Amino acid sequence: MRRATRPISEIVKTVFADLEKGRNVFREEMEEKWKQTLGPADARHSAPESLRKGILTVRVDSSAWMQEMSMRQRKILKALQSVYGKDKISRLHFKIGEF
């Protein structure tokens, strides 16, 4: 039995909605792991923003916290790689901004 045909716009809308759900789940998981890795006090000053081509971009709330995160970068990266793998997160990039 054949399925009823659906307009391509409906199919595309469904695909994008599913992709967005997947991104949101990953983002929530990453934010939780970020808090566990840094601890709640330090995590208040930074938040993961995006992950593209293995580079995790992290927003920090000041230049002082950018310096702090840069000094702790190796430790943070190793902790995240232990969860997600070296192929998923290969580098951290910090930038100042609101989150």
C-alpha cells in the first residue's frame, strides 16, 4: 500500500524540526557537562555556544575569565574529550560576550 504524498515544504519543515531538536538535546547535554567540568561557581562565567568542525566556541563574561579559561584549556578539553571523544571536540575557542 502506498503512502499518501506530502508537499515537499512539509517534509523539509519536519526535517529541520528534527535537526533542531537534536541540536537542543546536544546543547543541553553540553551545558550540563560544562557545569560538571568547571563547577557551578566557575560555570556562571562561561557557557558553550557552538560546536563546528571540532571547535567548541565558549562565551565568557569578561577578559579576566577569558584568561582563566585559557590557562585551564587543556584540563577542560581533556574532560570534555573523555565524554565526547577527541574526534568530536579537538579545540576550544573562547570569546567575550553575553550568554
